[in-house]
Amino acid sequence: MPWKGYLPPQSKSLLHLIRSKSRPAAPRAHRLRILRRQPKPEIIDELGRLRGVPGMALRLVQFLAIMLTALALVPSGTHLASLPNKMAMVQAAYFIAQQIYAGWALFGIVLFGALAANLAHTIVLCRLGRSFGYALASFLLIAANLAIFFVWTFPTNQATNNWTVCA
């Protein structure tokens, strides 16, 4: 009896033989129903692209949140790095050294941009578990930074005329 193909029918794979003898294949309609009942995954792939959110839009929001947050940390870092040297200064020298920070109020724009970018990132990730918590924490910490500034730092800067010597 002639057979079609390169291998005789007896050379089917062992896995195929075991599978066909152990349990019959489920009807196609049943298999499709099982697939339909499973919840739709939020993440499409390991790159973090979300269903309903184009991958490039998510990457842009993540990039803006990271970069604006990093830029917003620059003034705090410079103040922290210069603190030990300033603590050793006398009052007159301290007020003179504070003049190098003239115009640094423009960094407030970056801080508000970081707040907006982290809020957008939090909204995009609101349906994810662990990533959402980190995004929410970053938004809340930047909001707390702004609250501390407007409650304590800004009134002090106004009272001291931005740390300048009154002539």
C-alpha cells in the first residue's frame, strides 16, 4: 500500500501517540470557550506596552517622568552638597554665597512639569499592581516636596528677601 510523505505512518512522534491514547482532544468549540473565559491581560508583551495605550505613548510618558524628576532633583542636590561648607560660614559670607542661587526659581517650572508627568504616568499605570504603586509614590513625593516648599521655604524666602543682605 503506497503512503504519502517521506516517513511511514508508524513513525509518528511518541508524544503524539501518548497524547492521542491518554485523552481525546477536546472539541474546537470547547477550547475556544475556555480561551474566551480567561481575563484579558493588561500587558501585551514584556516591553510594558499596555492594551489600549500605544507603546510609544507609554514610553514617552515614562521618559518625561524620569527626566523631569531627575532635573527637579538638581537644586536639592546642590544645596545638600554645599551645606557642609555653608554651615562653617559667618552670616555675612553666607548671605553673599546665597546670591549664586539668583534665578533658580525657574527650576519650579521643572518641578511642576515633573509633577504633571508623574501624574500622567500614574494614570496610565492605574490598572497595574506593583508599577502603579511606584508611580503613585513618585507623584505623591513630588507633591509633598511642593507642599513643603510653599509652607516653609517660600515664606522664609519672602521674609529674608530671598536671602539677600538688606542695604
